[in-house]
Amino acid sequence: MESPDRRWPRRSAPRPQSPNRGADPRMVVTGDPHSDRPRHWVLSPGPRLSRPAWQAGTCLPQEDLRWAMAAVVEGPEAKETAAEDRARLAMKAADAEPGAVSFLAGNCLNLNLYPGGCVRLLHLCAQQPSPLLQVEFLQLSTQENPGLLENTLAQVPWSQLRLRSLVLKGGQSRGALGACLQGTLTTLPAGLSGLACLVHLDLSFNSLETLPACVPKLHGLGTLLLSYNHLSELPETLSALPTLTFLAVTHNRLQKLPTALGALAALQRLDLSENLLDTLPPEIGGLSNLSELNLASNRLRSLPASLAGLQSLQLLVLHSNLLTSVPTGLAQLPLLTRLDLRDNQLRNLPPELLDAACVRLQGNPLGKASPDPPNSPGIPQDLEMPTLFLTSDVDSFPVTPQGCCVTLACGVRLQFPAGATLDPVTIHYRLWLPEPSLVFLGPHDSLLSGVLELWPHGVAFQQDVSLWLLFVPPRARRCHEVVVRTRSEDSWRDLETHLEEEAPKRLWARCQVPHFSWFLVVLRPVSNTCLVPPEGTLLCSSGHPEVRVIFPPGATDEPCHVSMQVVRMAIRELRALLGEPEAAVSPLLCLTQQGPAGFLCPVTVQLPLPPGVTGFSLDRSRLHLLYRAPPAATWDDITGQVALELTHLYARFKVTHFSWYWLWYTTKNCVGGLARKAWERLRLHQVNLIALQRRRDPEQVLLQCLPQNKVDATLRRLLERYRGPEPSDTVEMFEGEKFFAAFERGIEVDADRPDCTEGRICFVFYSHLKNVKEVYITTSLDREAQAVRGQVSFYRGSVPEEVPQEAEAARQRKVADALWMATLPIKLPRLRGSLGHRQGPGSSLVPLNLGDAETGFLTQSNLLSVARRLGPDWPAVALHLGLPYHELECIRHKFRDDLDGQIRHMLFSWAERQAGQLGAVGRLVQALEQSDRQDVADEVRAVLELGRHKYQDSIRRMGLAREDPALPDGSVHSP
């Protein structure tokens, strides 16, 4: 037995003396030993207990009770020493009694339920041979003195142990409110990485702020539990755990996840609930074996589309976040049995998820309108940067000096850093449909997005604003690059752009903007730029290193910016165009400069010789250097005007002005005209035109211009809902070229559209965008007698007042023409109404009259008038009419680019279901009023009142009304 001085260091109070030690009474300590309230010592005879947990009110021998009382009297300054004494007390009790609890049972060592686990572990380490060598499962409480815990873990010979499971956790005791108390563990010794056999590590309920460096070195780890700590991030080295199958990091302070998380290919269960996550890395979609994912109670506002790639996922828990949208692809996960989306901010949801039995949606504002964003700059702001999510009915938002993050309804993101504006300012935005007046494209550029306008224009920010634009992934990017293009004053320029991939088919273009204007995403040939100093420099093409421009000293007296673009033409296309099997061309070179129009001395340009041609075997009479000066479209042969220096592989020449240069090798003499045709061929796209009619509504026509390689896939997708003739023959079109569709032979467009003139629909072709429009058509011909067989023809150019006669003549001859492109048949089937009524224009329903004679009718013509005036308010009207939310989403999906079609389909499908029901017209009027469309409701009331008067006049004329003396003159009762 140790001496009292060693057992109680720094003791200031005398040890309490027992008046009757021989009787060995039992005494129970009650109350909190660290509280200021009085303690009660209760005598309790009985057998000695083997578990000396005196703080919980356990009976202690009187000798040991004196030590406990002394610790209580001394207060907190002896707390650490008292903890060690309690540990030794536990060891004494366990060793002295034959019936004591055994800590070591076979290959399991349980030291987490009893105080003094660290002292016990040190005791076992000191024994020879050490009993720890046979232990495979070790549990140790970390609710110990921090210094003692650290010292104990440092002295354990981890590399000699064969542990398979290690549990170092707190939480065994509870606080005054019943919460589990966390342990004092803040780090782990580096030697713990020597546990080569460890597969299970539990560090829950501790005080870890960073993951210990030794953990990622446990390469055989299968389970890692880190819940209830203070972790704010996880290291990228987590990817060094290739066998990890279960990772739990709940109830921490995680704000972001490492991208390396996606490298844990074996991971099956991932629990990240109760953290501070607001985004997820797209790499999370690489967890191919993940079956359970819990992200509940975070701050997530959106999810990466890559989640749809988790093909093994069975359980996805996302409740209690801030989600406003979820990827549609989640509905396609084959093994998903539960998707918990409760208590989020979801107002819209894909119909595939709305109808799924495995989805939980309680607590979401589905179908409700979003609240307006704050528009008063004086509203107090949170300490954190505010985040705004705008709906489609909001076109402006406030920005204060505090900054904010904004997500627009069109998918655009902006981040205003703190201090970007000195005063509050309101930003407006609009997404324009692309057209040549708003889109500036170079000869070899392609448009990848719509046109975003942000204003006030030209307002300079104190700090650059970050802008993210969604764009269509280009089909091929070899020797091309994606850039954001903006208009600055009267010119366009390209911004430095970084690409961010959220999913394989969801890409963002990010740039920094100093002021607001118009923005669009463009695919262009790779542009290499440099600043030419007076000392001279060398500019090389990154995609074609053999193309170079050498600036000698003195070429410029002031530094100027120059840029280079290189475009390659396939030899097969050239030879097919020329009909010459040996023809060849070099890459097409475009050189531009900023500043003076020319250089002070000649600049040397180097081009590779055309493929198959060398400087020793070529016929110089067949070599032609061509030059083009924009805006002219002609190519001039300048071979005789420059001195061509030929080597084995290259041709060099000197110029003083920059423009377009092209080296040809051909037997043809008039090369300029052939070069113009070849250059056009480089910029032309092979397309097909289609015209399809909806199966359930033949008066709805889909018109689309498709690149040739997309026709088959698009038709397979559309033919379930549409039918129509075969696509047109292949047509060649330029990027940004205008064309129009004209309905002919009795077919007309049944709506006033901004893109329609006299029944002709305007299009602009962009190869990467959807060139599709859906229109309703009608006819003035009699459809009761027979079907109407019309047609739609496609012509080049802007919509004219009348189709040119030469274009019509070319259509009749069915030959290619500069204007006419194709004609496709359109058929409106014969009407088969039982009463022989004509079908109202624009409606595919059987003849209907909504309402009754006494309250008034609404005909199809009246409903069409209502539909034309609803505009973007139609979803609110539909919800007030009682249409389910998933039906609205289906309508939006089916009529994606046709607002008029959405409104008509909603209104007429509802009217068809209401046929023969009383009060239908009243419900429509009430829905209009509830949707704040009092103007349309008043119009409907006027129509109904007119109808009632006509009905009453007719029955009066027929003598069917009887007079009622109680009514004013002229008033009648209807039978």
C-alpha cells in the first residue's frame, strides 16, 4: 500500500479520522463533489462493493472514504490528483477481492466503464510479459486527466500490439442536463500508426479539432467513427484509406468536405449529419459502392448532379437542410428505397420524385410562392455574408457593402465580396434569347449559352465580382477553349475564364467582372497572346507549335498586345471540294493586334508546309500564300508579293500588318475563289429540319433544327409523344444564321407571338443550343368535311413581309436555293364531333361549353382569350383551381420553351375535366381573384353577364318566362 504522502500530494487539510475504524461501517457519499452545496455522508451497513464509484453514491470502506472526503474538502485544485487516486482506488478494489470485475477477458480489454482506465493500462504495460500482446479489442475511456491520458497513450507499445478494434471515446458520464460529457482527447501519438491489423477505430465524444495525422496511415482501417468532436474539416489524406467502408463524422463543425472523399471507392456507409456543410464536392459521385448517405441537419442549398451516379445507393437522408432543388437523376437510382427530403425549402420538384413511393416530403413549401427578397438597403444584415436564391418572378436583388452570394432562377451565380460596393445598390438582370444583335461571334466561334444582361451598365465595383454561367458542354474541344465574352463600351472582349465541372454534363464558366454589361459563353479556337516589347519576342501556338511569329527588336516602339488563332482543315474535305487527290493546305492562321495598325519593321511568320509536301520536293508553282483582310470575305493570292523562304518543313515570310494567312498546295490557278468556298466549308454545320405534331393534340407542332449527328437520338426521344414526316434532307447552315418557318396551304399560326410575323416563325441557328419551338396552328378551311393537308417550309434569312417568289419557285421545283431549304407536310385530321360543332381554334378538346345557361357559358373562344392574358401567373391560377403540383411540373416539362402552350394545356385540360359539373365557372373566377388577376376575373364576369342577358332575352321572346310582380320591370324568372 502506498504511503499517504504519495497518495495525496499537495494536501492542505488533515485526513479525517474515523471514530470507530474497527467497526468498518459503510458510508455513502451523496451530492456533487464539485458543487458548493453541502455534502451528506450517510452510514449504510452492508457488504463491501467491488466497484468504487464514490461520486455516484456507491458504498466505500471507511478507510477509503477518508481519502474521498479530503478530495471534496480541498476543491478543484486537487481535482487532477483526486482522479489519479480514484484510479488507484479502483485498482486496489479490483485486485484485493476475488469477486471483482475482470478487466481482461480473453482477447478483449474493457477499460471504458470504470474510472482509472489509464492507470490500469499503464499497470498492464509495465508487466512482463505484457498481457496486452494478446489483446485484439481495446476500449478505454477518455474522460480522464488530459495529461495522464496523453502520457498513457504515449507509453503504450502500439507497434507490438495486434489490435483489430480500438475504442478511445468519452460519453460514459452525463452532465446536469443529461448530455453525454465529451472526453479530453485532442490528439493521438504518432506511434499509433503502427497498428497494422486495426480495422475499427472509434474516437467519438472527444475534443478533436483536427484529425490526428496517424489516422490516414492506418491503411487497413474499415470503420472510422469521429462523431461528437470539434472537427471543422477533414484532410485530403483521407484518400489513403482504401479499405474504409464506414465513416461517421456526425455532430461536428464541418464546413466543407475534401475532394479526396470521392477516392474512397470501398465506402458503403457515410454519415455526415449535424454539421455546417453548405456544399458538397462533385467528387462525392465517385463513391460507387455507397449504399447509405446521411446528410441531415446541415446547410445544404443544392446538391451536385453527380449524386445521380451513386448506383449502389439505397438510403439517402437529406432532411432538415435548406435545399431548393434536387437533381432529377436521383429518381433513376435503381436500388434507392428511401429518399428523405423532409423539412427543406423545396418549392419545385421533378415529377419523377413527386410520385415516387420512397420519397418523404413533409415540411416543404411545395407549390407555394417564394417570398420576395429584401429590397430595403437599411435592413440589418447577419454577420455572415447573406445568400439569396431568386425565383423566376424576381428580376432584381439588393447588394450592400457587406456583400452577398446570389443564385438567379436562370442558373447564374454571383458572389459580391465584402466592400465590392460602397453604397447599397439594386442589381437587375435578364436572360435574353440569343440573336445576332446581342451575340458577337468570330468566324469560327460557337455559342454555348444564352445572353445574360446585368445592369446598371458600367457601374464599377471596388472589388471584382465572381460570375458563374452554365453552358452547354461542347461536343469537341480539341484546339478550342471556352471563354466568357462581355461587351465593354462599344466593343466585345473575352474574360479570363475557369471551368468548373459539377457533373459530366453540367459545367460552369467562372470569371471575374469589374462592371456589368452583357455576358455569354463562347467556344473559340485557342487564342495565344503576348505583350510585344520594343526588344522583340517570340509567339508560338500552343495547339500547333510549328506555327510561330518572330518579332525583331524595334518592331514596335511601345508594348502592344498581339494574339494568334490557328484553325486546321481536314485534308479529306479539301480534296473532295477541289476534286484533286494531291491538294493540301496548311493550318489557317489569324493574327490580330491592339494599338497601331502596323509594325515599324517586318515581322517573320512561320507556317508548316501542307501535309505531304516538303521543301526539297515541292513544285513552287503550285504553292500559294493567301491573304484575307476582314471584313472582306475574299482571299487574295499574295505569293508574288512576298519573299517565301522555304525549309524542309516550313515556309517563312515577312509582314508589317496582321490579318489571315493560308498556305495552299494545288494545281488550280484561281485559288482565291476556292479558298473562299473552303473557308465557308470550315464554318458550315450539317443540319436537318423536323416538323412533328403531338399525338394527343395534332394542332401543336414542334419545329426544330438539329445537327446531323443528333437527329436519330432526338427522334427516338420525341416519337413517344409526337409523330410526323421524316426529317428533311441535309442542309448547311452557319453559326448564328437566321431562318424562318412558314405554314402554307391553309395552315396558320394560332397565336400572337413576338417571334411570329404573318404566320412565319423566326429562328436563329446555334449549333450547341436547342433550336426548337412549339406552336399552335389552326385553319380557316372546313375540317368537318375532310382533313386539311398543309405544309411548313423553311427559308433562309429574316422573316420577310412576304415569301420571295424565287424561294417559292425553288420550293416547287424541290431544288436547292439560296433561300428555300426544305418543306415538310402538316396534317390536321378531320373533326368528328357528335353535334357537328366546329372545334375552337387552338384547342384539341372536343367541343365544350363550360358552365350552364342560367349562370352563363364560357366557350373555347372565351377560354382562349383568358389563356392569352394569364402569362406567367398561370401556375398560381392552376394551383387555386386544384391541379396537383406534379401535374404542373409535367406541363412545364412537356412545353419547356412554349409559355403559351403551357397555359393552354393547363386551362383546357382542367375545363375538359369540369365538363358537366356545376360551379366550374365560379371556381375559375375565384381562382383568378386569388391569384391577383382581378382584371381577367372581371372580363370573365362580363362575358357571363352578357351570356345571361342573351339567354333571358331569348326565353322572353319564346314566351317561356313568367312575370313576377315582386321583381322590377323587365326582370323575369327562368324556368
